[in-house]
Amino acid sequence: MLNLKNSLLIGASVTAFAVVAAPALAQNAENETVVVTGTRVQGMTAADSAAPITVLGSDSLTRGAGSSDLRQALGQTVPSFNVEAVGGDLANLTLSAALRGLSPNATLVMVNGKRRHGTGNLHVLGGAFGGSAAPDISLIPTAAIDHIEVLMDGAAAQYGTDAIAGVVNIMLKKKSSGGKVEFTSGQNYSNEGQTYDIAFNMGMPLFDKGFVNVTMDKKFHNFTQNGGPDNRLIDANGNTVAEGSIGVGGTPGNPTNVANAAGVVPCTGGVCIPLAQRQAIPGYPRTNHISGDAAFQLTTAMVNTGYDISDNVQLYGFGSYGHRFAKANENDRLPTQVIASPGSSQPCSATNRQGYNTATLANGITPVCAIGVDTGKGAGVLPLGNNGLNSNGVIISSGQAGTLYTPGELVFAPKGFNPQEVLKEDDYQYNAGVKFNLAGWDVDANMGYGKDIDNIYTWNSGNRSLFIDTHQSPTNFYDGTFTASEFVGTIDATHPFNIGMASPLTVAVGLEAREDSYSIRQGDFASSYKEGSQSFPGFAATDAGIHSRKNYAGYIDLALAPIPELQLDVAGRFEHYTDFGDAKIGKITARYDITPEFAVRGTLSTGFRAPTLAEEFYSATNVTPTAATVQLPANSAAAKVLGIQNLKPENSTQYSVGIVAHPLADLSVTVDAYSIALGNRIVLTSTINNVGGAINSPLVTDAILAHGNVLDPTVVQSGVTSFINGINTLTQGVDLTVNYPTDFGDYGLVDWTLAGNYTQTSVSSIAPVPAVLLASTPNATFFSFSGLFGITHRAPQEKINLAANWSLDKFGVTLRETYYGPVHGFGTPNGGAPFYTENQAAVGITDLEARYDVTDQLQFAIGGNNIFGIRPNTAPFVTTTPNPNTGAAQLVNTGSNIDRNYIGSAYNPNGGYYYGRITYNF
């Protein structure tokens, strides 16, 4: 197995071979690109910058990628850019990414140097990507991009909040002629995950002094299935049950209700489901589909335009639109999951027979009657009855008005059901501005507005509580809508002053005004009634709300070279937020060229990150007749009941030191070490109460009631979660890049790239539990044992990318080897101690692509990602913590009690993927 030491040795050997095998060529063109990120000095190149900047041309984003998804492309080419492989719940519909092991919220995303708005779909689950509401760069079509500048340095003093880890600045194409059409198609080795993408880009002149560049992209991706066999249908030796039935009592590795010698199925405690019906489900015995990619259709469009009114005045504008329709499979449910309970047969009201009698649907419930056979219920509403099945195997009604039917009737008989969480998203942003020169000052005035609207649904599901109480339940639910928007107005001015030094003193000043808003809209009644729709309850009236804030900022940035060998850059920034107050931060950057071939550089800075409105105000409710779990908004009166205070901004102190070397004319080497101390880090608590060991705490119950929730007298277990300023962390690491082109004459040209990142995050301190909460629940804690471990160890500490891009006449080949260090986690079969280690070993993932230029305009390409089909480990069984009822072995991961899914992985768990691409340039 590969390890970090061996990978570095391999990379060094390959680089050394490249150096001696061929003469030096011209320096890599991307290093000579003039950059606008991390500096206000005009004409600065990436190679000469005092800050560590990686420039990626448009070809770098597509060669060997197999996908036009920008998030994946950056993850394959920038080692410190970690991409979320698989998300949970709604996070699987909009995956995220982050720089240098910090939260995705700590990376500022810009387009053409202007701030990009964030997503409305907050990543609620904990871990390294928890709390993310960062911009979704998958909504930006790669065909629209000229190049990307990735600043791997703290830049909050220059650009404001979000830039603690760095900046991703996406520069759009400005071509006024030509374009391309590109079609890509592929699928996984398992014949899943079918992907189709067609992209179109065209540049046009705007009269005689301007341009319009237009891009459109349409993408489709199908589900993947990474789960193993249903553990309720296999024995401890992994053999599939051959006969019998499965009922409520099935447990992993211990199938129940298998027919005895007399052919009798000993079902007790519930309704038995014939195994033959389960065997009819596609993919049997792999009937659980939660472990895999979501399916989606994504349509995006982008426009970039500019027009020179005169030599000193330019108008510009750009905008984007994206629409996503995505579905994620959730855990498989047996038909007994939604069932009428004994004693639920009640007299039926003769009124309001066509819908819910919402006025009386409470503890003293008045159920609604069914009329006719499978009619009169409206779209997606299941009728009553237990006398027959419709064509989908769902019980239908054949009863009469005025009565309810026999307890035990099923909604999803005989096969059960597989709920899906569904997203219908609309996203747009537009910016317009003017650049002009006034008295020697280069001025840029810009206004931008962005908005993300996420309509959330649960399909192919049911509300168990509603069915028990009324013998009716929809199968499709509208859960609610997230909306996030941002308005930004900026004015920047830059002027070089000659003061008799090696270079002019560049003075940059700027002002910014921004207004953010975030809202949650309530879902339909059935989605949140009591325990809500299976797999994802809807958002209730107590969760809904509209929130906004404003902030105002000003900065000054001074850059000069006192002597030819020394660059200095000093920046300071002041910001005022209407919800938490002021922030003052600064930064100093320096570079000293000891020789033309060798330089040292470093940065010392302070920074901050304002909590997103989603972190401050997100709320979710799951209340059943016996239990209640509520995510409280951090900035709410209900949170104050527990002593939780309003969120404060994160603050950072960081420094970096590095070298830039050009030992040969075409060989470039950069090494940058960094340390980021992050205070008041915003994280999601574990469930308060469950973590403390208490079944019920009066104070937790009081907080839920203060939130506006109504609890049945039968509730015996309650818990809450919330975002808090919970920990201080220290992140330390090293970035390495090596670039070298070699010319093998008649055998072609090879561009070699070695890039690596090492990052380690540790928790320095944990926020104390408020005294008022400890007084109510003495054992209360904010974080479980595994919760903090997910923040520090769920991303690999080492990631190394070695790539070779070979070209000869009309042929081209890209070979990339990506090394991922080990990933660790902890699981528990019963929700508490003891915990068991879940390990993913270090692994090397190989990508390969071959290209052929049929003509100057037409190119064919075929390739594969993860060509050796490597997959991560699955969750193990443990015998030391047997099932208390059966004595059988249990899975180490409580979330895997239905199938042995893959545990956390830094790379996509789908295995090998192959694709083809056709490009026509015009």
C-alpha cells in the first residue's frame, strides 16, 4: 500500500527524471498569467506573487476529469481542496468542498473578482463539512471559465468574511468570437451513475468595442448504489435467506421469521411480509439505496459582457442562472413502518371527507372518512382499506363512510418503500459595473445580487402518525423552502504613487455595503404532523421565518517594493454588522528574492468569519408521540433557556512561510507551511440530553416548548441541537507544487505536475456547558466522542497529486495518480459507548484519458476515473456489543443497521468510471 513517504519519493524520482531527460522549455504559461487575486498591483504574475496562488487554465479543468463539474475538477487538481464525496440527507443533493481542512464557509468564492452568494441548503449534519452554506460552484459551467485563481492564504483583511482559508476566484471568458460545443457521456463500472452533459460556449462582438460571451450547459446524472445486501435477509455468515418471511423483528446478521420445518412462519409482534415480495424488488438483496449518489438534472447558463465607452471608461456585466432537480434515496422501509396501530379504529366524522380536518387534528383527533375505491383523495393521497392491492402493491379502500378499518392495515404493502428526498432549486446572480480613471485613480464601481431558492420534498413516503390517527397519508410531501439572497455594492480605487523606491507605492481603498437574507418557509400540514414524513419531516410553523442583516466595510491596502528584491503588502479592514457589531483585522505579506532563482515569502494575518444567517436561524422539528428532537436556532429565545448565546464571529490568527525556487529555467517549486488558529469556531452540537445520558430533562423540554412546539403527554424522551461557538482549533500544514515541462523530441512533450498537501487539525479547547444546563442535566455535554473526531479526522491529512500530460501532434494523454491518506472515524452500534474504530486505509486513485484531434476543430477523447475500481471499506460487524434482544452481532455503525454501507471516504465510493467526450471548436 502506498504511504506518504513512498509517494513523495516517487514524485521526487519522476521530477528528477524529467529534469535530466530533456532540455528546458519555456516556463509554464499558467505561472505567467497575470493575476488579480491576493494583490492590488496591476500586472502581477502568479510566479512573482508574494502570496501562494495556483492558476488553472480551462484545459486543466477538463483534461482527465471525466466530468464538467467544477467542484470535482478542482478537487482533482488542487490537493488542499477537499471535496465532499457523499453527503447525508439534503447535503447529498448539493455537495460541498473546502480549503486547508477548514469549513467550506471559510473559503471565499468570487466570479470575476466579485463575491458569489451562498446556497440556501445548509449542511446540517456535523463533521468536517457541517454547517456549510457556502456558494455552490457546481452551478457555474466550466465551459464559461477562462481560468481560476486559487489563493491559498488568509485574505479576510483584503476581501472580508469567508476568506480565512483562502479565495477561489473564477475568471470568465471574454472572447468576442469563436466557441465550442462539447458532449460528454459516461457511467460507473457497475452500470450505474449514467452521466450525460452537453455544453455550449460562444463569443460575439458587441458593436465594435465590446464582447458578449454566452455559455449554456445541460447535465444529467443517475443514481448509484453502494449499499450491500439487506442485513435482515442474510445470516451471520453472509448467506441470503432462502425462504420464509421477514417481519418487524429482523436484525442485522440475524434474519427472523424464517419458515420452520412445518412451513409455518413464526411471526410475532407485527405483520409478516413474504420474502418473495422482497425478492421482487429490483436489485435484491441490495434493497437499500441510501448509500450512493443522488440523481439530478442540472441546467446552467452564464453570460459575460463588456463594452468600452472610451479609453478610460468601460461598462461590464455578468450573470448566471441554474436550475437543479435532484433526488436522493433514503433508507429502505418495510411495509410495517407505516401501519395502523391497535386501538386506532375510531368513529369517523362525516364532514370534510375530501381532506384533513385540520381544526381537530390534535390530541383529541377527529379522523376523516374515505369514500369509494381509490378515489376522492386528490393526487398522491393514499386511501383507506385493507381488502385489496392496487397495481403498485398499495392497499386501497373498499369501505364505507363513517367507519375506520381493521387495525394493522398497511400503506406500502407488500414490498415496503424507499423514500426519496427531492430538491427543486433555482439559483441566479447578476453583477453590473463600470471601470474608469479619475485623476490617476483606477476606479471600479459594482453592484450585484444573488439568490438561491431550494424547494424541498419527500416522495414515496408516508406519515406514520397521520396514518395511525386518520388512516390516511399522502405519499408525496412538500417539506418547505429555503431561500438565501445577497445584495452587494462595492467601490474600489487604486493609484500607483512614485515615491522614489524600486516600484511605485500602490494604494488601494474601497468601500462595501452588503445585505443578506435567509428564510425558511413552512411545508404542507402532512409533512410535519407529529413525526412527519418518513425519512425527512417537513418544516413546521415553529421553524419558519425570514431573517436579514446588513454590513458595511472599508479597507486600505498598501503595496510597494522598497528595493528590487523585496515586496511588501499591508492591508487593514473594518466591518460593521447589524447583528453582532464590529470587526477589525489586518494582514502583512512579504517576499524576498535572494537570487533570481530563489525567494522566500510569508504572511501574518488576523481574520474573521461572520456566522451565516442559516447558522444563526436554521430550525428543524421532529416530534413523535413518544420523543421530540428539535434543532434550535442559535439566535433564539429557546436556545437562551439552555444558556446558549447568540453566535459570534469566528476569529483567526495565522501565519505562513514558504519558498519559491526555479533551479532550472522551466522547473518551478513552491513550498508553503501554514498555521491557522481559529477561535469561536461554529459547530453543531451533538444531541443535548442523549449525549448526557438522560432520557428526559425538564430544561430541554422547556426549551422545546419555548420554541413553540406542542408535546404530547406521552413524550418521554427529548433532545435538542444547535449551532454554537463550540471549539477552538489549530490547523497546520504544508502545500507543495512542482511544475516541469519536458520535450522528448519525436516522442512528444510532457508537462509534469506534482502537488501535495498535508493538513492536521486539532481541538485546542471546548466551550463549557452553561451552568443553567448543568444544573438541570449534570451529565450534559455539547459533543459526543465521535462528533469532534469527525471534525479532525474525517478528511485525509495527506493528499498528493502526480500528473503527466503528454502531447504529440494530434494525440494527447493525461495520466493522474492521486494519493489519499488514511481517514479515521468512530462508530457505535447502540448510540453510545463503547465506540469502535472505522478506518479507511491510504489509497492511490488512477485517472487516465486519451485524446485525438481529428481536425483543428474536432476532438475525440476517452478516459476513466479510478480505472482500477478501488472502493472504500464497509462498516464492520462487532461481536463485543451484541444485540440485547437476540445476542446477534451488530454493525459498528448504527446508521448501517439495514445494510453494510461504506464508511466515510475522501474519494468517491462509486468505484471505476469510464467516459467519452466529443468537442467541436468553431
